Amino acid sequence: GRSLQDHIARRKKSGDKPLVSEQAIRWMFAQVMDALREVHTHKLLHLDLKPANIYLRNDGTPILLDFGAARQILQTDLSALHPMYTPGFAAPELHTKKEMGPWTDIYSIGASIFNCMVGVPPQSALERAREDRMDEFYGELETIYTPELLKLVRWSLMLNPLQRPQSVFALQKVLAGERAPGEYETDKGWQRLWKVLRGRF
């Protein structure tokens, strides 16, 4: 097999359109999200999720790799974290060391799906805070991918953590077509539970 990043690079070099089909994105990331849910269940965050860290076996099955940046957040002082992230795939709170949780990895999921669509990472969160040009890309993708998948990517890449899905499960429901993006925006149950687990009431 090879990494998802290598797969995207080969498709891009060959001029394939789309780079990765919507069907392949949905199938692949459903499994990546299963793995990420398992990570979060063990009170861990990956914190460096990107196509280079998603390995595709010969049958196309993805494996989530490289936990070098993973943190057992419940026992970690966030202010002491040494940054181990990749611009473009890193949520804003990784730059500012503000409150992190499952929503931090969810930003990276959205960025990785975006990379599958465009062939390059999104603007870095710091650049977006100064001048957000992401709408230009979304407009170009409207003729290639369904509105539902693009809404999912937009939702995952919100700069405000509270406007993103608060759990991988919420994102999976949208990916599977069981919910519309945004239906979970006012549901802070997972975020409250995460804070309680960390001892932050």
C-alpha cells in the first residue's frame, strides 16, 4: 500500500478528475472516523491527522498512523504542550493552545477531506484568521462534489471550535446521510462530558 498523500499526489500528476471520488472519500473516511472514535474513547487526541498519516493498504482499507503527537489530554497541561502539527491541517486552538478536544481532530478530518478534493491542504488557520479565502475553493468544488459533502467539510473547518462538530460520532452521522450539517451545533453534551472528564467544570 501507500499513504493517502502519495495516492493524491499520483492522481494529481496523472491529471485525474476528480482527484478522489466522493464515493471513495465517504468509504475511506468512515473507517478513519471509526479509528478516531476509538482514540477519543481512550481519552486521547491524535493532533496530527493528515493524508500522510493515513495509510492505504492494497485493498484500499485505511489505517491511521503516527501517534507521535497524540496526547493523553486528561493528564496533560495544555500550556506545556510542544507544538507537533502541520499547518493547513492544524486547528486554530493548536496554534493558540486554547481548549482542545475531539473537535480539534475533527478540524484535521475536514482538512484531510479537502486535501483529497483539491490536492493541496487548506489555508492555515492563522492565514484564515487574517484573510479567509476558502470560499473560492468551495465554489470550484460545487460542480464535482455534492452539497452535503461540501457542507460537512465547511462545518469541520470552522475556525470557532464551538461551531464544529463536537464529536466524531456527530460527523459520522452526517457522512452517512443520517443528519444534516449543523444539527449538532447547539448540542454541547459531548463537550461538557469531555470537560468533566478532564476535571474542568
